[in-house]
Amino acid sequence: MTAAEGLIRYPFDEPPAPGEAHEVAEGVLWLRLPLPMALDHVNVYAFDEGDSWTILDTGFDTRKSRDIWEAILSGPLRGKPVGRVIITHYHPDHIGLAGWFVAHEATLATTRTSWLLARMLTLDVHAVPPEETLAFFRRSGMDPALYEQRRTERPFNFADCVHSLPAGYDRIVEGQEIKIGGRSWVTHIGHGHAPEHATFWSLEDNLVIGGDQLLPSISPNLGVYANEPEADPVAEWLESCDRLSNFAEEDHFVLGGHKLPFTGLPTRLRQLADNHVGALGRLLDHLAEPKRGGECFVPLFKREIGYGEYGMALAETIAHLNHLHQTGRARRWTGEDGAYRWQAG
């Protein structure tokens, strides 16, 4: 490895302002939509198709986001229509406005799992958490005071920020060649952060569309939830990082779902795997004595977790505990309070 290799570089120092765009490659515009959370933005991209645009990912379905898109359509997109929307994965900040674009005569392309999950979740609305979710909270060792609060309050519903989705879509699969913005791309699928997360690798230059599978400077959440309580997204993530590293080159220019576009993908993929390997080691040390899930935040995150981030922190903690359990490095049993206890060995 030369001195220049192994470095992660950011060719653009600043992101585009809402309603504006940076041209990051010929015919490729980088845009940014705000999010009402700690990670306060999502990156989206527009690809010039000549008489129309392909949009990749969309942001939340909110009045503010729709207003920004209206400004983008009449501004950087020069009044040309959006003919197609491509979605990397089903999370609300990426698929939220896909149905809104389809209602304006765009087509939708994504992976089967992304479409199925998003369409199902938009139809799954609850006034209070269902019993399956409450049982998952109890088994996971949620803080009792927080459990009592969440037991009776309206939960986040996917439909709160995701437009209704069409009954049909164009499926994206592993190894598929797809035309986007005049370039030919090959699709590689990742897992862990989201099932069947699509990434796209240009066959004509050094561009890679990474979504949340390939991010700089932050690691995407690997969470376990009530719908699949025995899932092991950590194993899926580590496998994906290893497999995708076979395609990664130093000069690949990665357009990610958050933060800044970057180069240095081989190094970043190693970091994205090592981050979780290190977290598993710290967690295993912490489990020298039996612990509930809600008692395992500090070794994973190296800080205290507040109310607003508690849900995602618990989901990621259970993901790592599941991995230790399913790989035989930790045992698990149910305590008298109904919460799992986890211990190394």
C-alpha cells in the first residue's frame, strides 16, 4: 500500500444547501433533504436522462420535503420531469417520497424486499404499540420507566413519513446491469443495515452509489426489532463488507446516503467491519456478569444514551447480543422479570 492508499478523502468540502445541487460528475447532481432527527439530512441524487431525470432516494414524505423538491424541480432540474425513482433500501428517509413521485407519473425500481417491507409497513398503523412489540421491549430489558411511558403512547408509524406505495414496481437484483443517467451500472446487494440494500457500481467510470451500505465517518444502525426478534444483522453486515470489498477500488468515488461523497472505499469497508468486531469484543467483556439488554449500552456506544435515541440503541444492542448468542460466545436465559439475561460463555 502506498502512502496515498488507505486514506479516505472528501472531494467536496460542503454539501449543497436545501433546494440547491452540486454536480459531482457529468450529469449527476447531489442534493440534500433535511431530517427531523440527530442525523439531520439524507443525500439524494439526480441523473440526467436527456428529456427526464432519474432520482435515487427521496427523503421523508413531509410538507417541508415536498416544498424543497418543488424548488429542486423548477431550479436545478430545470423543469424536466422525473421519469424514474430508484430506491436503495426501504428506510423512510430513502423511500418516503417514492410514491409521491410515482403519483406524478414516475416509475419505481427497487429490490423486492424493500418494496414488500415498505408497502406492508405503510399499511401497518397503530395507536399504541401492539403486544408483540411490548413483549420484545420486555425481553430486551427496556428501562421500566420508559417501558411504562411507551406502552400507552402512539408509536412511530411508517406511514407518518412515507407516502403510499404503488401496487407494482420494477425489481432490482444482484448482478443486474442497469442504465442510469447514460451510464451502465452493475448492482450489488448488501445486508445488515437493511435487507436487500442495493448498491450500484458504474461500468464506465469510478462512480459507486452506496446508499447507507457504504458510508463515510459514521456506521449505519444494525437493528433487531419485534418483527424478527432472532435476526442477526451483524453477521449479515460482516458478510456484506467482506463480499463488497472484492469490488472496491481506491479511486472509487462513493455517493453515500449521508455525509460527504468520498474515495478510499477499500479502507472504509475494513473500518465498517472492524467497528462491529471491536464492539462485540467490548460487549463480551461486559458480559462477564449477567446483563439485560438495556444494561449494555456503554460498551457498545462508549457514552450514555438519551431518551430520543434509546429505541435505536436498544435495537442495535440486541443485534450484537444476538450475534454473540448465535455464534456460541454468549448464553441467554429469561429472568423472573421476563427480560433476557446474557452472559459470556
